[in-house]
Amino acid sequence: MRLTISHETAYHYEDQVRASIQYLRLTPHDSERQQILAWQLELPRPARAQLDPFGNILHVLSLEEPHSDLVIAARGLVEIDETREAEHEAQSPLPFLRFTRLTEADEALRAFASEQCRHRRDRSALIELMNALNQRMTYQPGSTAVDTSAAQAFAGAAGVCQDHTHAFLACARSLGVPARYVSGYLFDNQSQQMASHAWAEAWLDDAWYSFDVTNQLARPERHLKLAVGLDYLDACPVRGMRRGGGFEQMHAKVLVLPSVTAQQQ
């Protein structure tokens, strides 16, 4: 499957920002499952690409002059191998056993993971865990914030894809299974578009397998991966800091289409 992606994020500030810096993980890289046919960033000024500690392509955009608006866009064409269920990597998965503030497993999450998986640590057990989390945590936009932890979202029994992913990571790591946060896009066959998405990958049988709690998908045939990390903060597409600016308005538009459909429009 070939997917075309258009992702634009626009910021408007109440007052002028004196200076800002944006960390952009908006550029996917080739893997066993995806091939990048074309990709470009549209930025106010050029930003040099580098690799972060997790192997993600990172651009650092620094604006030192005053500004009241900022537009960041990414566009590209990617080939997805719909038949591949797992991906292999040379890097050790062991760092992804480490908890973070957002993925710390409290007593409730540990008990839930243990109850669902018992002594099993195979893919079918984690699929059952994924489905159980989906039933336990209602998808409810606005019920959590960016800094809501897995334990808080689980206790509230609601959240969005970020919270579903953090809860899965907390459970998997509590079982001794390396698991990591994935940011990217998902093509929706029905609506043909969807905002930026998040899901988890777990290390099983010497490969990374996907677990999309929000959509109860264990096969990443419609997923395009941007970045991975221990949690949202490591892998989010855009993360920044600024001096001044006052109140911020942010508008994001994401369009994900099969390339044939895009050509017909």
C-alpha cells in the first residue's frame, strides 16, 4: 500500500515570541516494513537532520528573531508492506524495559497485567492484554492531558491513543517484556483520514510486534511509523520551548490517503 501524507501544524501567539526552539520528529526512515519514496519538511528556515538516541530522525528548528506565527509542514509518499507483522533491529531492546514518569506501573496496572497474562509472555497474551485495556479505558478526547500518566489514565478509565499506549507499556514492562512508544499515522479505510496516531511495540521472539490498543489492531498494515521512544516525550512529532508569546493557539491538519486516491483528486 502506498500512502501520501500531508501534516501541517500552525501556531499563533498572542504576543511576539522572542525566541523558540522546536524538536521535530516528523521524518520517517526506511525499515523492513516501510520504504520512504519521497519526503520533505517545509520550515521557516533550514534545519539540520541528526539521529537521536533511539535512532529517530530529528530536526532542531531554532528561531532567534521575534515571531508571532509559526507553520511546520511535512509531506511525503511511503510504501507499506502490508504482509509484514514484525520488524527486526540490531539494537538491544533492553532499554525499553525502563519505566518513566508517564509509564510507571502502579499496583493497579501491575495487577491488571498479571491477571490478563498470568504466566504467559507470548504474542497472544499481549493481544489479550491490548483488548482488555481497550475495554477498560474508554476512548474519550479531552479526558486527559499531555502530562497524564498511565496510572492516572487507567484509574480514570478513559483517555486517547497516547494514554492507551502508555498503559500498555506500563503493563508490558511490569511483565518483563520490552515495549516502546510509537508515533506516526494510521490510514482509516472508512474516513480516509486520521490525526497523528500512537501505538506500542513489544519485543517478542527477537522482533518488534505492534499493538494498537485504541483500534485493537495487532497487525500494522495501515500504520506509518515516525519515531519511537520510552514514552510520548521521546517520540512526539513536534515538541518545543519558547520565550514569551503569551497565549498560544495551535491548529493541526493531517491527511493520510492511498496514493491512487490522491492522484485522482
